[in-house]
Amino acid sequence: MKDKVGREIINKKVRDAFLQEYEWEWTRDTMKDRGFKVMEFLKKNDPADWACLNDVVCAFRNIDNALAFPEPYAVCVYCGGDGCDGDCKACRGQGWMPKEVYDRVPAEMKG
């Protein structure tokens, strides 16, 4: 099995995290669906209250962003996926990095 940048995933704990991709997607899709239903309800029941609708849209976008950030993207380039017994600060001992963290890794480390 490979991570999203094509690196082999050797560590079982890291592999298990990547195998949960379906659950991450399902959770995000479920929240989006709930958000749309809430917005439709607000539009039907109080169309003049746009401030409330905008607040709801913003809240659901924040939830989606919060759920997207911690999704596994790449094996940690610093510890190689072993988490350094929990001491790796880059992956917080998880052995993997979310995309936003991986994107900040110097190019020479990504090799």
C-alpha cells in the first residue's frame, strides 16, 4: 500500500490510518449533507434571516475544514513512519502527515 505521494507504507499503524480514508470521506460527506439540509430548512422557514443562514454556511465550512486537515496524506518524511516512539514533532508520533504539513516540508526531504 502507498500513501498519496507514492511512498510505500510499511508501518502497520500508519497503514491502518490510511485504510480509514473511506471513513474520513463518509464523515465529511455526511456533514456536508446535514449542512445542506439545515440550509434548506432555514431558507424555507425564515428566508429573511440571511445572517443566520450565512452563519450556518460558515460553520459547516469550518467543520469540513477541521475534518479535512487531519486526514492522512503522506508517511512522515522525518521518522519514516515509525513515529520515533511518539517523539517525532513533525507527525506528532503518528507516523504520517496531513497534506498541509507535508506541503511545508522542504523539497529535499520529500525526495
